[in-house]
Amino acid sequence: MSYKGIDFPQYRKLSNDKVFYCVLSELEFHEIQLIGSKANLYKFRAKQYPEKLKIIDLLQFDQNGIISSNQDEYEELLKHYSLG
């Protein structure tokens, strides 16, 4: 599936505010997981089909609980937890 009409990056999060996503392209995304008072940043480059499906789900809001986020919210987490 092609996302030529979408401007990247796109920002998503889970509705429980525990996982935040920055979708950089059709094949790359970053994920911040909040666990208690700590946070972890994971960087993914989709090489396998399940990873590509994850990006599609994020872009199309196909999983329950995925909602829109924004750059300010994402960057505040990077700054607050010294992740970037």
C-alpha cells in the first residue's frame, strides 16, 4: 500500500497514554513506552511483514485504542525522559 498522500512524520498513541509512536515513513517508526516512572525508546525499520502491518495499523487507526497524537506531545516525552 502506498502512502504518497500522507505527510510524514505521523504521530499516534494508545488511548491509555502509555505508548507513543512517531511514524517516519512507510517502513520506519519509533515507539516510546512508558513504564512506571521510566520510559524506553525503540526504533524500528520494517523488514518483515508483521512490522509492515504494524505501520499500516498505525496509519489507518486499525487497532482498538490507537488515537492521534502530535509532535509537541511526542517531543515533550523525548525531552522529559532524556530519550533523544
